[in-house]
Amino acid sequence: MQFLEVTKISKIQQGVLVVNEVSFTQQPFQKLAIAGETGSGKSTLLKMAGGLIQPDSGEARFEGVRVKGPLEVLLPGHPGIAYLSQHFELRNQYRVEEILAYVNQLTQESADEVYEICRITHLLKRRTDALSGGEKQRIALARLLITAPKLLLLDEPFSNLDMIHKGVLKSVIRDIGNDLGITCTLISHDPQDILSWADEIMIMKDGQILQQGPPEEVYLRPVNEYAAALLGKYNLMSPAQARSLDGLPDIHLNGRYLFIRPENFMLVPENGHAPAGKVKKISFWGSYHELEVLLPEGAITLRATHPQVKTGDIVHVSVAPGGVWYI
């Protein structure tokens, strides 16, 4: 029996097929991330899995029990599954502790642990209209967790958060899995939100799963340019452009497009094999610099840690072992 099993689930909205026979499984404690452009069907899929949208065909099963849609039950949702929308709401003019006490299904000791994990213990006496957006979101999350779910569905939880509150929420979500033993599924547009967190990444396009696998595999070996672009900057060189790199390790002129992430290009000393290029642009990104280098057959982007070069310099480049993929 699978923990969560979605089988050929589909949904048409306003005459458009937004989810098209999607199937996937999720195991207990497996951290699953879903990525895709706006309109790719991510949120609709998540809501159908949680019983919040009625599928037109197919089904979801949670711990062997079919998830019923809102047309089949009095209150939408499925026992054991909690869903946090990016458009959550909290009642105004209430103290935080009042809102939480109303739905709490845990012992006080367990509830206090949830409040500690969500970093809201110091907010319990505050009124909801005196909270920041990030604080409100963590309270909305705690309100779900004290209903004792086994599966938590997080729909763009980091939207509209500044870097400080985003960092706090990332720590909270990590601790939910590690300390509370709750399985999480997360949707995000930002690759930095999911690459270091997920056990499995699912790429969606046009209502279907385009690629699925471990983060490193999906990041370094995308099935096409769309999947590559979702997870960060990249170089995609045509067969003609790839001739600039002929002679480097792992470079094969096989008529396919050559895919290399910027961090897999390296600046190296002149050695007779490394192609030369002119530095056109240098950008500082804190922990690294990003260089645009003009090679004979076109430009590449590479990342380097504090390179001792300036715009206009001639440099030599190579490729890190295992850093080449062909599309």
C-alpha cells in the first residue's frame, strides 16, 4: 500500500485541460517538490490530491483510502491531509492563542512543541492584526499542524516573503519533517527553495509530468530546455557552438545540443587544449562572480569564486568532470 498514490488524475477548468492523466506516488517522509511555470497545473494537482478539487477522472488514494472530492463530502478535505494555500486567512481582532485553541487536537505538550517548531511561542498573546505577513503564515501553518495531519501540502509557501521570514519558514518546514515526522509536498517557483530540500522533484508542463527524479539528476540532466530553465541558469550550445570546446574532456561532437550549468565551466591556465575567450561582462553575486565569456563560436556564462580577471581579459576555460549533458 502506497502512502499517497495518484492515478491518471485529470481536470478541465473553463474548457482547458489543466491536469492531464497525471500519476505519481509519495512514500512516508519523502520530501516531494513540484515545479513548473504558472498555469502548468501544479496547484490544481495538489488540491485534487488533498480532496479540495473534484477530479474529472482518475483518483488519489491516501493510505489506501480513496480521496473524495468536495462534491462527495460535506466539508472539503481528507482526514490526515492538510493544505496550506499561499492565500491563507486568519480572523482579525483575535489573539493567536484563541485561534489555535479552537482547532487543537493535540495534548498541550504536543501543541507547545508545534508552536516552538513554528517559532510562534512569543506570539501567542498577540492579536492577529498586529502581526507581519511572515508571522501570520507561520501561525496558519501551526493551526494546520495541531490538527495532527500525516501529510502536509504546501502551495507556494514562500511567496511574498522577505529573505528573513523566508529563511525562518524554510527552517520550520525542515523541522516539521525531522521533528514531527510529517510528510511534506511543496510547490515553489524558486529552485533555491527545493534543490537542497527535496528528495524528489517533479517538473510539470501543460498539465503533465515532464520529468521526475532526485534533485541532482533533474538539475544536471534535464530532459529539455524548459526543465533546465526552471532550476537555474544554464548554457545550451548548438552543435556548431560546441565546436569551441572540442578537445576538452567529456566533449563529444555528436550533433546534439550541449548542456552545461555555469558552475561546471572553469577558468584554467593555458594548456593547449582549453579554448580561449574574451571576458565581456562580470557580475558580482556575493559568494561568486558570474562571467560572460566570448568564445569563437558564441558566448558562455560561467561562475567562479573571486576570479582575478577583469572585463576585456583573455581567459581559458574547461569543463568540470561530469558537468556535460546532451539534449
